[in-house]
Amino acid sequence: MKKFNLLIVGGGSTWTPGLLKSICVRQKSFPINRLVMLDVNEERQKVIGEYAKVLFREEYPELDFKYTTNKEEAFTEDIDFVFVQMRTGGYAMREKDEKIPLSLGVIGQETCGPGGFAYGMRSIHDMVELVNDVRSVAKDAWILNYTNPAAIVADALQRIFPEDKKILNICDQPENLLRSYGRLLGLTPRDFDPVYFGLNHFGWFTNLYDKEGNDLLPQLREMILEGGFRPADYEQRDKSWLQTYSMVEQMVRDFPDYLPNTYLQYYLYPDKVLKKLNPDYTRSNEVMNGREKRVFEECQRVAEAGTSRESKVVHNDAHGEFILIVAESIAYNKGDNFVVILKNGGIIDNLPSDAMVEVAASLTANGPRPYAVGEIPTFYKGLIEGQFAYEKLTVEAYIESSYQKALQALTLNRTVVSAGKAREVLDALIEVNREYWPELK
Ligand code: NAD
Ligand code: G6P
Ligand code: MN
């Protein structure tokens, strides 16, 4: 069985320990020869890297592992896969993305609305640099990207590297939702053959077929309407995530055709969600005081103790496993089905062909083979077209350094709507992002 060389970019991410654990668990199905972790932050990288050494000594002794902040050590011609999960500006900037819009009475969120806009304008720069760095040495490596806002990153990379067929943008939320549906039905995500359409963090499941070809979605809809909805790993979730999942019931009641991605709450009920958000304590505060603290303290403890056997640092969500099973399907030409982000090109008949859509596809060694979705109904088409126009204008604002396009983008966003508000929020975000954004003219 071929063994692969893997590079993880953003090795100091809070999600890395979970990913490393999945790498250990899946060493038979996805054997790795060399693993390198790269980060720009030496301190973060060291804590997670030292944890990794202990974990691998115990669970993956033959793995050739190192961590670094030196690009030259990380980018080598023999890389097969690059997993990317970077956060330009860190949680400090995420906090601003969330709090500045909220202070002006608009949704403040990591990937949705003006927060996602600001984060996108920061991510594009580093992601373009990353792709150039990888391609300068490894022309054929697969780049699997988690970096958010994945919708905007995917759109930007598609425009800047149109010929590159080995960049795949992914999101773990459809997979988390499949896990949560599975919990209700006693099934696993791989028991479903899903039909899904939309943009990243802006889509719907239309059918959930089982192995016999029965559509389980109507049954799930009834279960959600009767008993509400919780994430599969609800015992480990923070309050805000439980609140988010609970909004699915309302969405299904109002729009019962399909099962919605949880992120649609911000676009469908911005007024209601806004009332629940605390402008002084946002999700980034919850993460900094929760996941980030826990992960870094626990990794330090493991490194000092010299054993990871008793460690509870790993979360039970889809993140780590999902990117690995996606990679396995490509690596061994398995053709398994996953919901991923792809250039539309007719998959969804009545949406622009250059939109980066989120749909089910069979993943092979020659890339994704998407399943046709056909035409979507007017309501969903209208919502998606507005959101796509916002995303496209965001990317154009970045590429052209255009203030006008940035203003148009935010005005189109359903969490903003008012052009006056859009200008106010944009001007405030420009102030704090000078170090990261192109100067908008
Ligand atoms: P984090 O800040 O803990 O981790 C990100 C790491 O990236 C940090 O250690 C940071 O120093 C590093 N970094 C920043 N810029 C870099 C660069 N240019 N090159 C290399 N490393 C760089 O953040 P997190 O919450 O753990 O999330 C990591 C990323 O994964 C974010 O982009 C997040 O939005 C994304 N994510 C995406 C999904 C998805 O569904 N697509 C799911 C979970 C997380
Ligand atoms: C989901 C989304 C990701 C998001 C993640 C973490 O998995 O798909 O895109 O980054 O949640 O969000 P959090 O608020 O916990 O950092
Ligand atoms: Mn996501």
C-alpha cells in the first residue's frame, strides 16, 4: 500500500490534536510516511508539536514527524497532500469581526455577514501565498482546504488559479449534520447517500437515501419537528452551538421542503439571532476561554507527562476524521461520496456556472465527479444568487482593491441590507484591518 507524505498548514490550530488523533486511528487505511506541520506562530506550533511527539511515540512510532515555522523545510517536492487550516489574524481579529458589526446592530459571525467578509479579505492573501508556495515545488500535491470563510476562499482560488485541478475546499458542517441525523436514526454518515445543494454555509439537504434507496429525509423532518434538533456530540458542545442547532426546528417549520445547514439561521432570521448575541461576549470569547485554553493546556500537560493515554484533548466532532476520509478516497481512488465545494459548471442547472457550490460528489484519484442536482426552486435560487453575488463582489473587491465593490457586497448581504449600515460597518472594519487588507480605493 502506498504511503503518503503529508503537510499540515496551521499546525498550531485548535483542531490539530483531533486531526492527529484521527491520523493515528486511520494509519491502516491512510498510511503516512512523513508528516510535517507548519505554522507562522512558533509558540502555538511548539505546544501542539510537542504533544504530537508524545502521541506518535505511543501510537504511530514509525511515522517520520517534524514541526516547523520554516517554509523551506515544509515545502518539498515529494508532498502528496497538504491539509490547510489557517486563521489569518487569529482569534484577536475574529473577535473584532464579531464585535464591530454587533456594535452597529448587525450580525457578527466568523463566516457569515460582515465578519465573514472581513475574515475573507484576510484569508485570501495568505491562501494565495500558500498555493504559490506549494506549487513552486509540488505541482501534483492535493491541497485540501478547511480555511474559512471557505466559500470566499474557494471563489478566490478558483479565479486566481483557474487551471489548478488539485485544490479542494471542504467544510465539516454537512458531515456534522449527517452525524446528527445518524444519531436520531441509529445510522452513521456513510449509511446516507445525500443530495445537497447550495453554497458553503448556505445549503440544504434535499434527500437522504439509505443503502436500499429509501429517502429518510421525510422521517427525519418529522422527528425534528416533534423532538427538536441537537448535534451528535451535544455533550461536548458550548451553549451557543446548542442554540444554533435548536434553530433548525424553526427553519424546518417555516421551510419544510429540505433540511437546512445551521448557518442559514443568520440569513433567514437575522433579527431574532441578533437578539441572542451578546456584543460583549461573542463566540470568539467562548472559544478563547474554552476550546483554545483546553487544547493548549492539555497539550502542554501531555508533553510534560510524557504520555497521552489519559488525555481528553480530542473532540468528538467530524473535523479530523472528515479530511482524512476525503483524502483516502482520493488517494486510493475509492470514489466515496462526500459533500464538497466545487465549481458549478452545470451541476445545479439554474445557477451561474462559475459559482463555487456545495454538492455531493464521488471523490476519485482524478478528482471529484459531482452528481447532477438539476433545477432548484425559485426561493432557494433567489437566496443563493444574492449570496453568490455578495461572495463574488467580495473577491472582486479584494482583487481590484475596490471600495465600491466592497460596499456593494455588504449591501447585498442579507444580514446587512441597508446601504448606509453597509458603509458604516465597512468603514469600521477597514480601520482595524489595515495590516491585512489591500487598501480599498
Ligand atoms: P486557530 O487560530 O486556533 O488556528 C489557526 C492556526 O493557523 C494558528 O496557529 C495560526 O498561527 C496559524 N496561521 C495563521 N496564518 C498562517 C499562515 N499564513 N500560514 C500558516 N499558519 C498560519 O484557529 P482554529 O479555530 O483552530 O481554526 C483553524 C482554521 O480552520 C480556521 O480558518 C477555521 O475557520 C477553519 N475551520 C474550518 C472548518 C470548515 O468547516 N471548513 C472547520 C473548522 C475550522
Ligand atoms: C463548523 C463549521 C466551520 C467552523 C467550525 C468551528 O464546523 O463548519 O466552518 O469553523 O464550525 O466554529 P467555532 O465557532 O467552534 O470555532
Ligand atoms: Mn465550515
